[in-house]
Amino acid sequence: MVGTIALIVVLLLILIAIVSSIKIVNTGYVYIIERFGQYHRTLEPGWHMTIPFADFARKKISTKQQIIDVPPQTVITKDNVNISVDNVIFYKVINSKEAVYNIEDYKAGIVYSATTNIRNLIGNMTLDEVLSGRDRINQELLTIIDEITDAYGIKILSVEIKNIVPPTEIQNAMEKQMRAERDKRAMILQAEGAKQSQIAKAEGEKQAKILEAEAQKEAQIRRAEGLRESQLLEAEGRARAIEEIAKAESEAVRKVTAAIIESGTDERVIALKQVEALKEMANSPANKLILPNETLSSLGSIAAIGEMLKGEK
């Protein structure tokens, strides 16, 4: 009976040893394993076999991105203004072994590094530079703290200033300054609006005058073109009238000449009749006669014949 109980106890101890030797590591974490008090290995996510009573899980480390909220602290600026500053630090454990063995508490180390260096940075800046230079402060803090924490396997991802709180009297003065600045901008915008309105009005009047002048010019051009067309039509009518008169007189001369020829009158009478017809055509104010030199010489002979016939009569 005693032997059976002892066997059961031994089996239970073996089962406990086997169960305790199995280590399951969740995703996002690692285990630092020590064997007989010394660093042995780092267990990654999954299940692992360890030696009972020999291997010991020293610390469970998160490999996920983590956040440290640095509490507000009072900082004196270069122009002797006390301000309250608090910030947030984003970090990640890159080397879990160094994070455990190179520093006692890496989170406290990150906080102390941040508070010390933010005092140094803001102490060399005026209040206006601090309020307008958050990005610069964040970047310089990130560089400094990341260089410090690199020794214990920590990667600083980002440093963000949450609040910068100046004293109450400074806040009141800043509010008055902001109110005055807003009033100034409003007056400037109002003046600029009035200026733009006047410019637009003047531009509109200018365009109206230009359009009116162009309209008058167009009207004068059209009147001139109408007058010109009227004169051209009148001149054309006169020319056609003169042409018709000349045709009629020419037809009359032709008929007279034909009648004389048919009646048998001699050439001297015909010449005389032609001279008289030309004389009548020349006396008309609507007629203009253009005669070549040969015609003029013929007319001289015809005129001489006419004089001779008149003498005979």
C-alpha cells in the first residue's frame, strides 16, 4: 500500500515537472530565461521546453509599441517665465536582454531623460519661441532621448508635447494681444474690402466709358459708310442718266444721218448736220464729250464745209 502511494506521488511529481517545463509565450511578448541565476536565452512567441528547477523566467517583456505619459513639470524659460510642460513618449523594446540587464527600470530611465532634457531645451528659449517651436522641441527631445535609451535596447519612436501652460497673467496678456491682433486683422480686411470695392467700381465706370466710346465710334463709322454708299448710289445714278442721255442723243444723230442719206442729200449737208448735232450735245450741261485728235481734225474740215454751205445759202 505504501509503495503504491509513493509511486503515485512520484508520477504526480513527474507530471508537474513536465507541465512546468512547458512555457507558452503569447504574441507581442518575450520571456527572459535564466538558468541557475545566469542569462540563458530569450523565448519568442510560441511554446518552449525548459528544465524544471533549473530554468527561471526572469521577466516578461512586451515588444509592442508602448506609451509613457510624462507628468507636468515646471520649467523656467530664458526670459524668466515659469511654465508647466507635460509630454507623451512613444517607444518600443528592441533588445529585451539589454532592457532587463543594462538598467534596473527602463521606463523610469525614459521619464528621467525626458524631464531633464526638456528643462535644458526650454531654459535656452524664450516663451514666444517655446509656444511657436513645439515641433523643434519634440524633434530635439526625440534625438537626445533615443541616443540615451539606445544603450538599454529601447527605440524612441516619437516625443509629443501635450500642453504648455504659462502663468495666468501671461495668459491674460496673450488673450488681450490676440484680441487686438484679431481687431487689427478685421480692420485691415474691412479696409481692403472697401479698397477692392472702389477699384471694382472705378473699373466698371472705365469699362462703361470705353464701351460708350466704342459705340459712338461704331455709330460714326456706320453713318460715314451709309453716307458714302448714298453718294456712290447718287453718283452711279447720275452716271447712268448721263449714259442714257448720251445714248439717246447718239441714236438721234444716227437717225438724222440715216434720213439725210435716204433723202439723197450730199455729203456737205450731212457734215453740217453732224456739226449741229455735236454742238447741241456739247451745249447740254449733263454731257461731257471726250474726242480724240483725229476726230478734232475731222471736225475742222466739217466746220469748214459748214461755213461754205452757209455762204452758198
